[in-house]
Amino acid sequence: MSETSAPVYGTEESLGARLNALRAGVLGANDGIVSVAALLVGVVAAQPPTGVVVTAGVAGIAAGALSMGVGEYVSVSSQRDAERAQLERERGYHDSHPECELDQLARLHEETGMSPETARRAAEEQTAFDPIAAHARAHLGIDPEDLVNPWHAAIASLSAFTAGGLIPLLVALFTPAPFTIPATFLAVLLSLGATGFLSGHLGQAQRRRAVLRNLVGGTLAMAITYGIGSFVGVHV
């Protein structure tokens, strides 16, 4: 096999890490772009003073970023606690019923296509080396050496939301009033197209579908809030 046609095995090995970064990073940026843009479009549609637009944008970024960060921290902390509890239960099972755990590990290997003899031998070798890690990976789908980190997820989400939210805010601030809403729409759609492409690339999924999903969702959010803002501005 030539060097150019050789498969790149490292891409599969690092896919899990990329997917975690995708969820906490790219999707956080998406939330910031759409949430703040929808908020600003709704506010601008009511034709308030410039100070109100700035206040609404800054408050929206601060509230959204903190909400995302705290939400990610709580969610991922709960997941980490659950993973640790499952590992503790596995240790208890292994201490009290080592033979049953060995039989279970062998059956799990058989389900992957191993022959009974090979499955048994693999289970025995893994049990002799690290039975908890072997069961965690085969039975629970958990890597004891790579548990989720709530701080990483929280910081990534908070930072990504802030960066995403700054895009529509800066466009709204530095665009002349008659063009604020069209310019914000355009900037948001371009940004969502970029993050959709990036999410598809990182997740090794269909990029066109990811881009289209982002564009449709962002357009609907801004259109709805623009309608609400226009209604409120006229009737209140």
C-alpha cells in the first residue's frame, strides 16, 4: 500500500475527544450567535435608543455565557459522579464475585465475534492486568483513565458562547441604523454556516446537512424575535 493511500488510524482514535470539543465549543458558539442575534434583532425592531441595544446585547451575552457555563458544569459533574459510582459498583462486584465477573467479561467478548476459547483467554489476561478497567470499557463504555472533566466543559461553553455572541453585537453596534438588521442577519448566517461546516468536519458527518440545519434554525429564531420586537415596538 502506498503512503498516500494508507488509512489514518489516529483520526479514529481521537474522535471521542473531538466530539467532546464539538459539543462544548462549537455548539456553545452556535448558542451565542443565535441567542444574542435573536435578542438584538428583537430589540432593534422596537427602535429603542442605542444605549438600550448595547445594554441588551451585553446583558444577553453575560447571562447566556454564565448560564451555559454553569449548566455544563452541573451536567458534566453529574455525568462524572455517575461514572465514578458505576466504577465503584464494578469494584464491589469484582471483590465479591470475581468468577462471575470473569464469566461476564468473556461473554461480552464473545458478543464482539470472538470464539469462546479466545474470549475466555482474553478475559483472563485482562482480569490479571486490570479487571476494573476491562469491565468498565467492555460493559459500561467508560474509560477510567479519561473521565469527563466538568471544568473543561464549563470554560469551553462559557468562552464559546461569549465569542459567538460578540459577533452580532459588534455588527449591530457598528452598522448604520437602517442596515443594522440586514447586516446582523447576514453576519449571523455566515457565522452559522462556518460553525455548521466545522461541526460536520470535527464529527466526520455530512457538512452540508450541518450547515443547512444551522442556517434554518438561526433564520427562524431571528425572524420570530424580529416579529415579536416589531409588534411590541408598535403596540407598547
